[in-house]
Amino acid sequence: MENVSIILILLFGITFLGLLSKRYNFPFPIVLVLSGVCISLIPGLPVVLLDPTIVFILFLPPLLYAAAWNTSWHNFKASVRPITFAAVGLVFFTTALVALTAHLLIPGVTWPLAFLIGAIVSPPDAVAATSLTKGLGLHPKLITILEGESLVNDASGLIAYKYALAAIAAGNFFFWQAGLNFIIVVGAGIGIGLLIGYLLYVIHKKFVCDSVIEVTLTILAPFASYLLAEHFHFSGVLAVVTTGLYLSFRSGQIFTNESRIMTYSVWEVVVFILNSLIFILLGLQLRSVMEGIKEYPSGALALYGIVLSAVVILVRFIWVLPAAMHRLYITKNTVKKEQFDRRNMVVFGWAGMRGVVSMAAALALPLTIQNNVLFPHRNLVIYLTFCVILSTLILLGFTLPWIIKKLKIPQYSIAAEEYEVRTNVVAETISHIEENLSLLPDELLNNIKSKYEVKYNRLQKTDLPSNYFGQGKTLAGNIFNEFTKLQLDLIGVERQVIERLHLQGKTSDEILRKLEKELDLEETRLQLEMYH
């Protein structure tokens, strides 16, 4: 009970740090890794060791599912070639070179253990990549490749991780057998993910009519996919990712407006808490981890961490050059030259931050193997993983905005794309009104049509790129945003009136909550409507 209280207090502390990171625009993944260091330095805190199996089951499925849910299937499919090239080829390339370095550098590290270290630190982290690139104006295709790579490489890295674990436990490894099993494990994992996704799609669409139940099902979905696939010794990671992509693509068909708002809110909280808990557990174990590797000189430990971190960073840049040449060669006849900007490949190389998935994989290492023999160098593996995460987040994460500025990459704005979508929606709705609702009473018809005509006219006042309608032709000032801001101000006035009536006892709590919900939904809609 004491340990639970300590974890809750530390979680409160990290939540406060998260509040400060939002206020001062400081990357939260870096806050998390520094929090882990600070927690380990607090004297008197107990060492908290969870069952490694529980760590894997509790943290990985929901984190991977959330990443898959926020990935656009259309964008993912359009960029599947570069994503696969990075998420499979680069992961295995990184695993191999890190393994070679660890085996040659660190005494007593066998080949299976070296490959295990490589598999743990090879996949970049989706949360870190999106958090650190948010607001930098990168092209959506580059963001899609980074997110898709982080999503799929978790699967390839964790599959390699499981093979390395099996090799350590068995004491041998057959490459041809692993290759055959890999194909089976991947194919069956994807199949189970599609099966669970389809079943949940049917349940959501035909049976569920309550937003709380719908949100609950989204929380249970990753665990269902993962546990079923793992039960048959297939890839639970790929099953989770597949289910997430399948249901996310069809979410518009199965969720009501209330359940959709609730789902995104709940999942933001779940991901925040799980990310925080991972690094709290790390901090509570880090002192014990350092005690477990005290036979190594401190200088040697520093050397191991620095060298492996350098290899992880450099391998990505080594991979970028042939990847860029390969893409340029195969697309030169089908893609306009100006769409390929080599500066984006530098950003891709710089965005290889490691994070929570690698940390969860390290903490999930078993305490013992066959015949209750202690897992070899477990503490060393956790230490090296933390070094790589810390180095990549601090070195790459802090300097990424500076690199983008120095490369003078033009910022991409989604205003034009959003304008097109909103205009199409409003124009087709007006057409529907004219074609299908002409028999309505004139007053009602004019009022409803006027609403959408106002929307359309406001859209024509939106700020867009200067050459959107042709060279030198610009649109007028951003009346769209001004009108939206005015509506938001008036909602604030409505809130004040409602609150005053409530304090005076002139309205019941039931009416208060109903009106508050209406205003909350309206305010959310208007905030999403704003152009930035």
C-alpha cells in the first residue's frame, strides 16, 4: 500500500511538470526522462519491481493502439513503401550494428544478448516524434512517414526482441527457422488483428448505443487483440496495430458525437498516465539497476552508454543516404521533382528519438530464465536502454527545431486543405437543401439555407497562401477567425449568466449541467473551426 501511495504522489508530481511543459512549450517526453532521473535521486524511496509480464501486457497494447488510432490509413497506405523501408529495413539494420558494437565493446555480452539490446533500442518512439515535431510546420507526408515508421517498427523491433529472448533462454538460434517463423508470426498477427477489428466493428455498429460502453470497448480492444495473438504465439503487437488501424478508419461509421468526444478525451488521459507510469517505475528501479552493475567501472559504463547511443544516432544517418537515392531513383518518372526535398531526409535522420516503448521492453525483461537462473546482465540492458533514450531525446529533441530553422525548410500550412474540405462540405449541403428540401415552408427553408450561406461566405474570407488562386492574388483579412472569436466571447457571457443564476439558486443542477454541456460542445466546435 505504501508503494501505491508513493507512485500516486509521483504521478501527481509528473502531472504538475506536464502542466509546466504545456505552459512553457517544453517537450513532455524530455520531461518524462528527466523525471525518471530525478526520482532515482530521491533518498528513501523504495524499489518497486512489477512482474515483467504485467509490464508488457499493461503498457504496450494501449500505447500501440493509441498510436495506430491516430495514424491516417490513407496517408499510411500512400507512404507504405518509405515506411516499410524504414520500419523494417532500418530497424533490423540498427539492431545488427548495435548488436555488433555491444558484442565487441562490452565483456561478457553474448550474441543473443547483444541482439536483444539492439532490438530494444532500434525502434524510434511515435509519441516522442510527434511531440517534438508538433508545430514545426513539417510537410504532412514527412509526418506520416515518421508516425508510420514509429508504429510499424515497434512491431518489427519487438518481434526481433522476442526471438532474441528465446535464443537467450534456449542457448541457440537458427536463422532459417527464425525467418520462417517470422513470416508466420507476422501474417497470423495481422489476421487476428483484422478479425478482432471486424468483430468490434459489428458490435459497435449493431449493438452498442451507449457512449460509456463504446469508450470501454476501445480500451479493451488492444488487450483482446494482444492476448489472443500471444496465446497462439503470434505477434500481439501487429494484432494491436492492425485492430487500431482498422477501427480508426471506420470510426466515423460506428461512433456517435458524444462517444467520439469522450473517446479522444479518455485516451489522451490514458496515454498520459501510462507514459508517466513507465518513467516513474524506471526512476524507482534505477538506483537498484545501478547497484546491480556496480562491478563495472563508472568510466566503462559511461563509455558503453555513449558509444551505443552514438551508434543508434549515426546508423539512422547512414541509412538516410541510400534511402534518399533509392526513393529519388524509383520516383523520378512519376513524382514531380519539386516534391522531393532532400532537406526532409535530414529531418528524418534527426527525428530518431527513442522513448516509452523501448523503456517498457527493457523493464519487461524476465528476472530469471530456465531453472531459475538470473537473466544475464538484465540491469545492464536497462541502463543502456535508458542511456539511449536520454541521449536521443536530449541531443536530437532539443536541436531538431534549430536544425529545421537552419535548413530553411518552408513551413507547410494546412489552411488550404482545410479550406477545400470545408468548402466542399458546405457547398454540397447547400445543394442538398436546394434539391431535396424545396417543399419546406419558406421561412424554415430560408433560415436553414441562410445558415450555410453565411458559413460559405465566411470561408471566402479565410487567409490562404498568397498564390492559392494564382500568382499574387490574395484573400481579404481573416474574417472567419474574427467571427469565431466573437462567438467564443459571447459563449463566455452566456456562461457568466448561467453561473450567476446558479449561485442565486434560480436554476437546478440538472438544467445547469445540460446548458454547460451545450456550451462545452459549441465551444469545442468553434475552437476546432479556428484557422491557425
